Amino acid sequence: MIHQAVLDPLLEEEALHNICDAARLLGFGGLCTSLCHLEAVRNRIGPSGRLRLFAVVDFPFGTIPAELKRAQAEWAAARGADALDVVPNLAAITAGRAEAYAEELAQICDLGLPVTVILDVNRLQPERLSLAVEAAIDAGAAFLQAGNGFGAATTPLQVRKLKELARGNCAIKAAGGIQRLETALDLVEEGATALGTSHGPALIQALRHPQ
């Protein structure tokens, strides 16, 4: 359920180890990290198991050429990633080039790891969001992520809408602004099956010791 974010590029080794150890101890579903920390996180948490290692690809903008994005995904797969969180080429969607958007994602899905497609639900117009979802499903995405951690927090209404658009073809992950237990529970109630947050331990603490 909780995918603990480990994305700070200036995170020091001790802090990185503490996050990894907490995620394992608390039974989180995943650790989501950038390529710069990928190998260190894999070494700390050990072989693939219940705690899955998610590598972000072309985060946060999704604007590098498709062949470089595929190369990032291949690099992550070769170094122990269990799954990939990919920022797609949303500019292609806004420019009416849905085929290019879908082909880029399909090339990454073909690597065989589960792929989460990160969608900027705060900025995409409804018709473009619908198109982005359909193309991601066609490409083979396993998850659709509502929010990228920038801008306004992801809302339960956005999660519900994304779930409706997915029509059961993809699971839904929410990310962005999930700092309070009440927020997390509201997102889950509307259909999120995974929560991307840098506040995982605090959420578990609030769940176990309600005030």
C-alpha cells in the first residue's frame, strides 16, 4: 500500500539507510527512488521480496528523447529495480501525438517490469487525461499514478476520476501531498491501492496510535 519516496538527491547515507530500514520494518509495499540512489537502496534492502524497489524514469518532467528514456529504464532494470515509475511524454498528448506517447511507453513496458505511468492530473485537461489513460493502458501499464508530487496535492476526486477512466485495466496510485492519515484514508476510499509519500512512517504511527 505505502510506497515510501526516496527522491532527495542530497540525502546522506545514514538517512537513506534509516528510511530503508523503516520501510522494511513497517511492512511497506515499496520504496520509490531515483536512479542515483537505486543501487544503494537495493544493497540495503536486499533481494527482491515483499518490499519492492521502484525506480523513477525521466522524473519529474518526462521530456527526454524516447531512446534515452528506454535506456534509463534498461539501466534501472539491470541494477535491481522491481518496477518502474515512468513520467511519460505528456507534451506529445497535448500536441495530439498520442501514438508517439503510447509507443514510448510500450517500449518500456516491453522490458517486462511492472510500469506505473505518472500523470500530472492537476494540469491535464479532462479530454487529454482520458487520452493519456487510454494510451497508457494500450501500452501495457500496470498502474496509473494520480499526481507527481509537484503543485497542488492530489485529491480523492482525482483518484476517483482516474479509477473510472481506467475501467479496471490498471491499478491506481496516488502521490502528492499525502502527509496526514485522514488524507491517505480518503484516497484509499476513492480507489487508490498504493500511496506514494515521503511520510510513510508518520502515517503508520498515526494509524497505530490515533489521537
